[in-house]
Amino acid sequence: MSAFNAVRLTDRVYWVGAIDWAIRDFHGYRTGRGTTYNAFLVLGDRITLIDTVKKPFFGEMMSRISSVVDPSRIDYVVSNHSEMDHSGALPETLAAVRPGKVFASPMGRKALALHFHWDPDTVEVVRSGDILSLGDLDMTFLETRMLHWPDSMVSYIPREKVLFSQDGFGMHLASTERFDDELPLHVLDEEAEKYFANILMPFSPLVTKLMEKLRELDLSIDLLCPDHGPVWRSHVVRILEKWSDWALQKPKPRAVIVYDTMWRSTASLADAICNGLSSKGVSVRVMPLGSTHISDVATGTLDAAALIVGSPTINGQIFPSVAACMTYLGSLKPRNMVGAAFGSYGWSGEAVGRLEELLGGLGIPLAAEGLNINYVPDDGALQRATDMGAAIGDRIVGMCSGSE
Ligand code: FEO
């Protein structure tokens, strides 16, 4: 008897992935609700496995496959994405199953060979528009380069109206429920947005092109099956629309204040700036890095109109947690926002100027002069911070009303 069971998605398609309840750090991304590594079994005349799982979960995947068919009956394996949360178990899978063929995109074949030091001929290439016959079912492919790896592609079965979208439209969420409508919608929204912000944000222009391509192809999609999180069944259109919207990074009247503090001087400036912004009707997310993960800061920037960064100067440098956050945000390229810097210092005050340079490097124009306060802010300094928030608030209201 199998220890793990597959989940039937359609008469011909089963989920045979794995649930990672424990993971909280996905190379820097705080996965507070765990994740799943989704693999799918297609019961065509030629039985096909789509993607595998992270290496330690090989046994779980095989157990789920065994609950449906003898794994040795698998004819084909399709690798939509070579990142090791989906390909890590591939070598063991091939050894156990000995499929007739393995398919990947051209870049996927190259990436898999470089990961596992295979002869590239281990993998057969499929390209956008190719049709793979599974006997009574056809599978087609669309390469989605740099979404989010060069090898990424999606696979589609027209007869079943199922799109296997690899990381696309996914989220990190461990659950026994496999369908979107079995889970609270606000949790799906939260995790899908976080996933987009932390994985896809730097590729937003390409996402916009992909969404245009999908509209042009006019695929009929009953099930949208990503490689992480639940399968979309009831909210397919909604998640497609959300991706289109997120990719535009259109600012809303929101600001992110991110900072760290040593003796609460920088913290009290953050609170005063927040008051100034709030007085203009701007929604503010205050994110102290002592208790906020940088992946949540990234999510906050997705639709914010301002990024306001605070740091004490410590021995001539930006406080390390703030510097790390700026490096992380630099890799994600938040757009369509203004910025400002603030902080406290003792005997030298380099941090604010350096933060302004970093904001400039991100292409974020400054909306206010940096606020750099010696030691502890007095009432006058706090008023300056409030005024700074109010001035940025006016700018945000103008940006979001389209008057600038
Ligand atoms: Fe889920 Fe890009 O791997």
C-alpha cells in the first residue's frame, strides 16, 4: 500500500507531487506557510510525468505515482523547468522508471546537462508550438524564457484543457487541499502576490509579453497547474488578471518605510514620517527590519508609490540589515516609485547619503532631501520628519491621481 496518495485532477491527470511542511527559507525567501513541489502524471496512451520534485522528496513522489500506476509504466518525462526544486529528483526518477524519452526546452536540455553532468542527448528538445503525441492525447509547449529561468517552458493538453505552468502562477503554500477553491482566497492572494514580487518582479516586462501571448493563443484553460501551491480551478481568470496587473507595477497610494535602528532614533524618525504620509491619506507599511523579513519588504514594494529607507550610521556604514535589504531589492528592480532616505548618526553620518546613492542605482528618484539627525531627534527634528512624510505624501497623491 502506498504511504502517499495521488490526487485526481481529471480522469487523465493526477497530482503526484510532495508537500514540504517544514521549509521556511527558500534561498532567502521566507516561506512562512511551507510549500509544495508539484509533479503531474498524465494518463495518455503514453503515460507522462511532468516535472519531478526536490531531491529529498523523491520517495514521496514515487509513492504517489505508485498509488495510480506502476512507475515502470511511465513512457515520457517532461521537464518544464530545470531548477532543482523540480529537477532534483530527476536523475533518481530516470533510474527508477527508465522512461522511453525525456523532453525539455532547448535551454532546458543544456541546463539539465550542466546540473547533472549528463550527455545532452539524454534529453530530447521540444520548442514552442511542437506537438508531442501521447497516443490519444496531444501535448503542446510554449517556451517562457526568463520566466524565471532561461529554460522555463509550459505544457498544455488541449483535450483536457490543462496548462502546466511550472513556476508560473504558483505560490509557496503547503496544504493537503490541492484546489484553489478549497483554500481561503485571502491566503491565496497574499502568497501569490508574495511569490510574484520575490520571483517574477525583475522580469515584469516579460510577464506582460507572456500575458499578451496567452491572450493571443486564447487557450481554453479549465485547470492551471503550477509547480508550487494549489491548482487553479475556480479562479483561473482571476490569477491571470492579477499577474497582468502586478507586472505593470502600477503604484497605489501606498508607501513602504523600511529601516533598522540601534537606540530608536531612526525608529522615531520612521514613526514621524509615517504620520506625515498618513496625514495625506497615504497607506503606510512600516517595516522595521528587526522584525520584518526582506521578502515581505519586497512584496510591499510591488504596488507602493514610495520606498523610504532609514538607517543609523554604524562606523561609517549603512546598518547591515538595511544594506542587505537594499541589495535584495536591487535584484528585484521595483519600479514606478519615488524614494527618500533618513537616519541618525553619532560622529559621522554617511548612511543617508549612501542610501540615496543606492536608491538612485535602483532608478528610484528622490522625492525629498535626506534627513540625517545627530544622535537623538528633538521635537524640531521630528517635525522635519513629519513634514518630509507629508511632502512625499503630496507627491504620491499626485502620482496616483495621474497629475504627474
Ligand atoms: Fe520552483 Fe524556479 O523553481
